[in-house]
Amino acid sequence: MATTPELIHGYLSAGLECTHLTVEGDGQHFQAVIVSPAFAGKRPIQRHQIVYAALGDRMREEIHALSMKTLTPEEFKG
């Protein structure tokens, strides 16, 4: 089954508390805006690790390229 933005959205929603989440892409390359309170106090690399943990093995097996903007709810409102 081809990976779609909707599938990635579902994976992230199930594995990470998000107050805002958008995923776009063409089946190979995806872009996501992920807003989560879990990112509070975390450096960018730590935020990406949280996202990778939520996606699990799918990052290696299904998702070839994911560009992400990770924000706390406060940063997103700003």
C-alpha cells in the first residue's frame, strides 16, 4: 500500500498528542507541521526524535522523506 499524507497523519495522531497537525506530500516526500505540548522545553533534535518514536519503524520502511516543523502550542499561536 502506498504511503499517503492521510496515513502519516493517522500514525502521528495515534502516537503523539497533537493540538494541530497537517501533513502534505506526493507519496515520496512529505511535509508536516506538528504542534504538541510534548515539545515544550525540547531542542529541535529532541522534538524530531519524539516524532520518529511516534512513527516507529515506518520511518525506515514506509516513509522515505519527511520534512517537519515541530512547535509547542505557544510557539504556534505566536
